[in-house]
Amino acid sequence: MIEAEAAEALGSSSFSIALSGGRSPWKMLAELPADTLGEPGTTILQVDERVAPEGDPDRNLTHLQESLSEPALERVLPMPVNDDDLEAAAARYAGALPDSIDLVHLGLGPDGHTASLVPGDPVLEVSDRAVAITGGDYQGHPRMTLTYPTLRAAKKLLFLITGADKVDALAKLRAGDDSIPAGPLASQNGVIIADTAAAGET
């Protein structure tokens, strides 16, 4: 799907893709031909990032750097989470985003979070910014994340969901259940790809 979306978009002008963290995208990226995301005109964005030092194993960027080809790495626009003023950094990153990202890759946590839109965080209420800082630590780190308005404006969403611990959250996502952060995005122009464990078929 990523190959097809990139080829179609690049055929007319440019292609923007935003990648989430977590383990599921690593294998996905490794399976892509090296030139898929390395073509001129491609911009690789981050969906979210932990506020942690450069090279930290908790950083999503660290794993992107390990998973992407050299040409693709040149297309990455990292979230500036090491700036002293994170709010200003978030605003600067927002200014670099296209009006509508071509393809946003998202995961799904067992608690129903996606991006760094986590249950109970004030960031869920942000409607006036494209990128925001979470209100508290989640799994040990504050985070920078794309917000609902940015995700809703994307041309296509790709949910990639793996693991038996996601069965309940996946069912709620498919039902558009607003009790989980991912739920409001279920009606967007998107695709859900889940393994048999997440789908409860094992």
C-alpha cells in the first residue's frame, strides 16, 4: 500500500508520509524496496516522539534510523524534541507540515491510544494546533504528537495493529468507539491492517 500511495503521489508532485513509533512499523519498513521512501519529492514526518536524548532507545527516531535506507533517511524531518522551548518547537514543526499529509501510519495501544493521543491527556482536547506537547509523562516521557485536526486532515490513514493484547482496542476502533483516543479516527479515510492475534483469530 505504501508503495502504491507513494508512486501515485510522486507521479503528480510530491509525497508526504508520517510514521509512528512502536515495534510494528520496523518490519514494515524493512520490507519496502530501498527506493520507495528515498525518491526526490518525498518527505518523511514523525507522528509522535518521546522527549528523550538523541540516540536514546526510547526515541522513535532511533528506530527509524535503524529501519530506513540511506536515501530515505535524507527525507526524514525529525520532531525537535530536544529544544529548550518545546511549545515553540511544536509550532515550528507544525509550520513545516503540508496542509494535508498524504499517508499517516498509526498504531494502536492496548489502552486505545494512537500517536501520542493517550487516555485522559489534555492533548486530546487540542483543536487549534497541528502539533502539541502532551500534558504529562506517558510510559516515562512527555511527548510531541500530531493532533486530531492534523490526523483528520490527512488524505489517508493506515492503522497497522499486531498482538493479542490489542483485541479489545481493535474492536472499539472498528466500532468507532469514542471511549478510546483512536475511536474518533475510525470514520476517516483509512485502512486497518491487523494480524490474526489482534483480530482475535488465534
